[in-house]
Amino acid sequence: MNVWTFQPENFGELLPYVRDELVTDINFNGRDVWIDHLYRGRYRADIKLSEDFVSQFATRISNVVSKSFNKFNNLLEAETETLRVSIIHESVACTGTSISIRKTSPARRLTEDSMLKDGYCVPEMLVFLENCIRAHMNLIMTGLPGSGKTELLKFLTKYIPENERVITIEDNLEIHYRSINPQKDCVELKVNEEFFDYTKAIKSCLRQNPKWIMLSEARSTEVKYLLEAMSTGTHCLTTLHTDDVNKVPDRIQNMMKDTVSPQRIENDVFSFVDAGILIRKGTDLRKGIRRYIDQICFYSRENGKNKIVMMAEGGSIINRSLPPDIKRKFSFAGIEDPFLPKERMNET
């Protein structure tokens, strides 16, 4: 994807939505403009884009990225540090030229105060997540598109010590690790299919002495090398599209495309991935869109047996008993009770 510089005059009537920090996505379907808003949800904007504007917008971006846009080259993609633009030509989009603008904020939208105030999670769950990072747990944030998986990942990075090297691997820069953690050791890698794909990036970064590897999204066979990285003691945070933490092992197996034995992949998931977290997006009649942690589970492999242990369901903690391997990992980090805040631990 080509990088370009944001010019306000290029966006016309879309500019107020581009500048609104609460807007995450702007989509044009050839007739209507639809807006994704953090609190209002998805709604149709009261504006109409002229054919001239749509044509000029596509032409400006095609000129900036030096790529033609026509029926033979019918997909145009570009990005800035905070925007991702995708345009599909009317020759293949029968409803008219399709425009998608995705905003990637170089800031943490989630804070401890907002998470508790907005019902994102209960206090003990927040403490537990902090202790997971302190214990160097390998975590997978799951959920459907737009649920806020990457935002939770970004929030959790605040608990990583500044001297622990983090390498982020992304095709579209969404984590913005250096921007949100300016004093911490970090390398940000940007992949592309032709010259530096995910597999090469994961293999390469292992020679760069990372303590943590972060993928904005695990999508395909590169997950094999991510599991191998975890097996070496490198820690990982990533996201995955699924609607239930119980489906993660099967989802990862399906991503492998029969390149590795399904049983081996399943065993690796239960051996090296510690926990899955499901973020749910719903509608609150009073507050509009509500995002919250619905499920948390542990993936445990003990005595040759794989087991999923649910810790949270429906936004509530339902089980405080830890599998032996998970309990050991907390103990190694000096955490005897992962539901206790750090300051309370020092008192006991």
C-alpha cells in the first residue's frame, strides 16, 4: 500500500468526519455515505457526494501514489499515518465507485477510568489483564470486525516495561506503538506481499532480540511461525477474527491450509497461547454503542491433554481457578493472585 500525505482540501464534505476523533470509518457505496461512530454506531450521513468529487478524489490519490485507476487497474489503495483509503472502480462495483476510509488513531482510546466507567470490564478483570502482561502471557484478542480488538491490544502495551523490546509487524500501521509509548524500546515493521511478507518479518525479527512480538492481526499461514516464535520464549499479543474464544484453536488450524498436521497445530496452540479474550460490540439504548470484554479463557496443555478453561463469560468472572501451567507462569512473575492489584500484593 502506498503512503501519501494528508491534504485537508482533498476531502471536501468528508473532512468533518475525517477530523472527528470519534469517527472510525467513512464509507461511500456509490450513493450514500455511511459513518461508523464510537458512540452513535453506524449511520447514514446527511451529505451527497457529487460524481465530480468522487472522480477528483480518486484522481488525486492515484496521482499521489503514482498508480493508474481504471477498469484494468480497478483497485486503488493508499495510506497516511492515520488514514487507510481503499477505492474500487465503478467497472467492477456495479453500484458505483466504492470508497472506504479507515482511521487508525495514534493514541490510546481506552483508559483504565473509561473502561470501568463505560462497563468495558469489571475492576478485577482489568487487574487480571495487567497481571497477564506482567507475567508475559501470550494473548489473542478476538472479536468481529469493528469490535475494538486492536484498541485493547494498544491499551495493554502500557503495562510493558520500557526496557523490554517490542517489535510490531503490520501491513497497515494501526498499533502505533512508538507514538503511544514514546520512551519504550520498539521496532515497527511494515510488511508487503512482494518484498517483505509476514513470514519473512517474523523470522527476521527473531534475530532482533525481541521480548515481545505484536501482530495487528493473525490471518494466514504466518501463524505457524508466530507459534514457533512463542515456543522460543518470545511473548506475543495479536488479534484474530472470531466470535468465541472456544473457536480459536480451530480457526488457527483452518488458517494453516493443511501445511501442518492439524493435531500438531492444536497442540502448539494449547502449549504456547495462554489466553483468549473476546471483545463484543453491542447497542445500549441509553449510551449507544457499547464495547465490552465478553469472554476470557485459558488454553492449557497438561499431561498430553488440551483443555479450554473459561474464566469469564457474559462480561462476568465465572471462575477463579487457574490451570496448573497458567498458575506456574503467574508464580514465576511473583504473582500469586492475578486478581489482586500490584500494590495489594505487596501488602500480603
